[in-house]
Amino acid sequence: MDVSRHRLVSLGSPAEFQRVVAEGGRFSGRFVLLFARSAPETGAVRVGVSASGRAGSKVIRNRLKRLLREASRRCVEDLGPGADVVLIAKAGAVGHRLEELEADVRELFRRARDHLAAGRGSGPP
């Protein structure tokens, strides 16, 4: 497995999580909803992960969150440094494999990267 050049860390507080959702661009994939906002001061990719309550029990939601964290670790190169991201697993993600979620996250990271690179660090795409 290759090692990423970019640091991937967790969003620090619920307030930061909410700020990304409120101010960031929104991107919807097949299994994942992504919010992204530019954060060049951090120099890292900060990720917050959640799962829709409609996805099922706490056990199922926690599994989805673990899968999304791993998918974001694998795809961080597609986003680039200096971004805050929130990933929310949709109910349709239940029962899908890591590879499927990873493909969805990779596509969303690329769309978010293009959005942020165009100077639209916050607001809808």
C-alpha cells in the first residue's frame, strides 16, 4: 500500500463539522454526500465522517463510518492539501463493499478539488 504525501486528520469539534456543512460546497455521489471547504491554513486534509440515521442500527452506521474513513485514506491524493471535508454515508451505502465506496469517494474528492481550485472555497458548486 502506498503512503500518502498529504496528512489526513479528523475534524476537531462538532462546531468545525457544522461549519464545513454550512459553508462548504456540496457534492452528491451514489453512496456518499460530501461537503468540502478550503482550509489552506491547516495544510492537511481534515475529514469528518457520519452516517445517515436511515442507514440502520448503530452497528451498521459505525461500519459505514469505518469504511468511509478507510476510503478517504486511500483517496486523499485526489483531493490535495488544505481542505476540510465531511462525508455522510447515505442509506443506500449499506451492504456495499469498500471498493465501491472508495470509487464514489474518489470521484467526489476529484469534483471537490476542482471546485476548491477554481477559487470557490465555500458555497454551493
